[in-house]
Amino acid sequence: MIRSLRIRLMLGAAALAVLFMLALLPALQRAFGIALENTIEQRLAADVATLVSAARRDFSPSFSVPVERGALLELLGNLLENAYRLCLGRVRVGARLGPGYSELWVEDDGPGVPAEQRARIIRRGERADTQHPGQGIGLAVALDIIESYDGELSLDDSELGGACFRIRFATV
């Protein structure tokens, strides 16, 4: 019974991450100029509405990053899946323009990542979380995407108490 509940919770966390990402699509469309298909938005509107009320999004209307739609969605999907899998109940996504850069972050209120493990967990096949299934490739893929656009990834402590993944791209 407990094992089956854990499996359902883990699968639920992955589904929540995908739904949360879809909930962010309208904000991403405004912030990044990403086109949405109305059918996706309409079909998932009811499921997504409950997630939007629990999520905090901080986006400046003028925010943009030099990343293609598919790459951005894959990148955010990987970071959000990790955040939702490990959070206690709160995930926050934010974006801002700084002098000479665009910054995007995903943070949670989970256990965080000890400083000595931060460099290791972004390598392919490495994981810090031993309680949930996974292959240790999501963060490595996210890093590959970020670096392919000449961006930087950093991992810090979150104001929420967990981990904060920050992505930074130079702006022209």
C-alpha cells in the first residue's frame, strides 16, 4: 500500500510538473514571444487552473531570452520536474532583466542541495536524490541546452529553503 502510494505520488509529481509548465505557457508566451496552440490551452485549462493558484510566477513583461521554444520548454520541464518532485509544497519561477543579462530561475522549498554536491548533480548520470526514481540526465540536458545558447547555470540556496537553479544569458 505505501509503495503503491509512493509510486502514485512520484508519477503525480511528474504530471504536476508538466501541467505547471503548461500553466506557465501564457506567461512564457508574453515574456518570450512563444506561440501557443489554443487547443492545448483549452483542453488543459481546468487541470491547470488549480496549479496556477498555488504557483508563484514573477515575470517582467519585457523579459526575453535567446532560446528557441522547444529548447526552452525542455529546459524548464527538466527544472520544474525536479522542483515539484522534491518540494514540500512551493515552487517559484521568476525572470528578470539585469544590466547586460537576462535571468530565469526555478526554486522550491524542498531539502535543497548541499554545496559539496552541486557540481556533481549536473553531470550526466549523477543524482543526489536517492528516494525517487530517475536516471540523472535531466539537469545534464538542461545544462547542455543552456550552454548551447552561451548561457550559464548556477545552483544556490533558495529563499524558500530548498534549491534555486538560476539561468543567465547575456543580452545585446
